[in-house]
Amino acid sequence: MAEAQLSETAERAGGKRLVSGILWNGLGRGLPLLLALVITPFLVSALGVERWGLFTLALALIGIFGVFDLGLGMALTRGVSEKLGSGAVEEARAMIGATLLALLGVSCVMSAALFLTVPWLLSKFLNVPEGLQQEAITAFKLLAAGAPLVVLNAALWGVLSAWQRFRLANLVNIPLNTFYYLGPLLVLFFWNSLIGVMLAVLLVRLLSGIAYAIIAQRDVPGLGLRDARFALMRPLLRQGIWMSLSGALTQFLLYADRFIIGAMLTLSAVAFYATPLDLIIRLWIVPVAVTQTMLPAIASSFRELPQNTALLVKRGALIVMLLSLPASLILIPGAELFLRLWLGEAFAAGGGPVLRILAFGIFFSCLAFVPGVLLEAIGRPDVTAKISLALALIFLPLSAALLPWLGIEGAAMAWAARCVLDCLGRCWAAARLYPAARETMRDLLWPILPAGLGLALLVPMGGWLWPALLAALVFGLVFTAGWSIAAPQDKSSALALIRGKGRRSA
């Protein structure tokens, strides 16, 4: 590789771009989610518990739409980033055009199939009260019709990620994602129906797609449609099949338990389970912000700059760990209090124990993103798919078996246990398949072990004093372990930042 191109590749994988990307991705998702926390009690009140349960299932369906892209969306980010890392810009643009055309065709076919089967799916698999059935069918049909928007938006975001246009993309995301949560509430003032809520959600998807396309024009004139070369999609399809399976299984594992609860128990039980789960997975904004920034950087550097790549992985893991752990340490002992203040006594009693268990699992779920993105960037998405498949075969039957015995708390236990095994499995696979990262994965065990043990001890503890002392001890141990394995240049940067702030305060 030419020296100039190698320098550009190193810059794409550099710490400055990583931090900038993380900050913008975090803002783009974090600010609207803060608004969502404020709006959720009003939505629950306006919709009622049963319709709120239906709404959570509808949001789950939007997440599942992501599997309609055959994995091409994520494969596109990796493929374009690798082309950019080698200087093949025109091939990258032609690849984008071909992929967008293919995704449009596939998503339209899948959308039509889902649209036609919505009545059958709702009648056969969910205990929808008779008075809500027609409203639910119409609302879910609208979502099915909007599936191509979800798929194309994901692909366009992948294009922007490959060029690392995180600032511009998130300047668009912040107002649009704000309306994504605020819009349904505004609609309910004038039209108390799930149908209006779904129309508001689809409007945001449409506006997002238009905005992403406008931004992408800067790097990809005409979105590459005129220069589309379908032959360039062959490596994307090979990897995309596995990425699609991995993504499908991830979504399936995330949302299947609430559909199982809806079939075996009641919509109220769905609400008491899904609301804490939807709250806890909002912590994914941390690893998503980090790994969306890491993917194009790793895909550009992993062949030519393995040491830079290993350092990038360690940085990403430590950032995710130290940002997600405090949330778990607070939410486990404070689950009932938080839900009581947020949604009332009924949700505190019904969902508090569930939130405690989920808050344990989310730490491992967040951390699993980092070895997962490394495996995807080096072209081994098949590994994450195989891990997810094995976990699905184990934990979905376990969740169903525990429901009659332990209720929704049993489903939460199965979810948390799966998160732990998923994280450890991905770390092991990353160390085995990318030798440059072996030392990094071994080092990460030092903060992971005290974090996992401490969180497990917190779950059954009552009161405030002893949980608070244990939480402080756990965070101190994890921070110390994380500092001990951090790269010298990262320690120097952190100390310089602290000293600079100290001088400014003085």
C-alpha cells in the first residue's frame, strides 16, 4: 500500500475520529431517548396498558424489518470502508448504487408478503382483545407498508458511516428522532388511535431517508445509481447472508420472548416485561455509538495495521464498559423506585424485579458489541450468526419453560444468561480468529470478572446502604482494572485532559 494511502487509513482508524464519531453518535441517539423517557408515561396513560403492549410489539416489528435487507446494509458499510481504505473510491460508489437498487426490490417484496399476512399473524399468535383487533390490524399493516423505508434508511446510514459523516448525519437525527418519540403523543391529542401513532412513526422514517440521501450526495453523486455494478455485490452477498442471519437472530432473540409472553400470558404481562426491557436496551446507545464509529475504521485498517486495530478494539471496549457499568450499578438496586417514579406503582410491582435482572444482563450485552463488530469488520459475521443460533436454540425454549414457573421474571433470567454467554463467546471467537486482538481479549477479563460478580451479588440485595457500598466497590475495582490495561498513550491523554481542566478551574 502506498505511503499516502497508508497514512489515510491510519487517520480513519485514529483516536480523534473515534472520539468524534462516538460523541456525535451518542448525541444523535441519547438526546431523543432522554425525551422518550419523559414522554413514555404520557403515552402509557393515553393508550392504556393493553394498547401500550400492542405498541411495544409494533416497535419490535420495526426492529425485525432490519432482516429484510439480507444483511446487505451492514455488509455495505464494511465493503465500502474496505474499498476506501484501499483507494478504490469509484468501485465503492458503484457498489452503493447496486446495493440500494437490490434492497429496494427485496424490501418491497417482503413488505407485500408481511402486509398480506398481518391479520393471520395477529389472530393466531397474539391474545388481542376483540375490541382492539381491527385497530391493531390496520396499524400493523401500515408498519408493514413502511418496511422499505426502514431498510433503505439503514443502508443509507451505512453509506454515511463508511465515509465517517457522523456529524452531519446526527445533526439530522437529533430533530427527527425527537419527533419519532414526540410525534405519537401529539397525534394522540387529536386522534386517539394506534393508526395515527403509526402514521407519525412512518413520517419520521420517510424524512430520515430523504435527509440521509441528500447528505450522501456529497460523497456519492446520484447515490451511485447511474454507475451501479451488480458484480461488486458478490462479496457483499456472501458476507451479507451471514450478517442477515446474525441480525435476524439478534432481533428474534430480542423480541421473541415478548411474543411468547403475549401468546402464553396476557398483553398486560407483555407491557410489564417489555417496558423494562425497552428501557434497559436504551443503554445500547453507548455500544452502538462506539461500534458504528469503529466498524469503518477497523474495516479500513485490520489488514495493514493490526496493532492499530487491536488498540482501537481495546479503547472501544473500555469506553463501553466504563459508560454502561454505572447504569447497571444504579438500576439494579433502584429498579422499583425508578419505575414507581416513572410509571407508577403498578409498573413498579409488575416490572421492578424484571428490571433488576435485565440490568445485570445489559452490561454484558453492551460489551458484546465490541468483539462482534471486530468479527464483522474482518469478514467473519458467520461466527456471530452461529453463536446467536446456538443461543436461540437454548434460551428460547428455556424462556418458554420458565414462564409457567417463574412468570416474566423467568423470561428475564433467560435473557440475562444469554447476554453473558453471548459476550464471552464473541470475545473468545475474536481472540481466536484475529491474533492481533488476543492480548486485548485476555486483558479485558480483568475488569469483566469483578463487574460480573459484583452485579450478580447486587440483584437479590435489598435496602440502600449495602448495595450502595457494593456498587462503589465494584466500580472502583473495574476502573482500576481498566486503567491498568489501558494503552500508555490513552493514559497520557486522560491525565493531560484532567490537568487541563484543573488548571482552567484554578
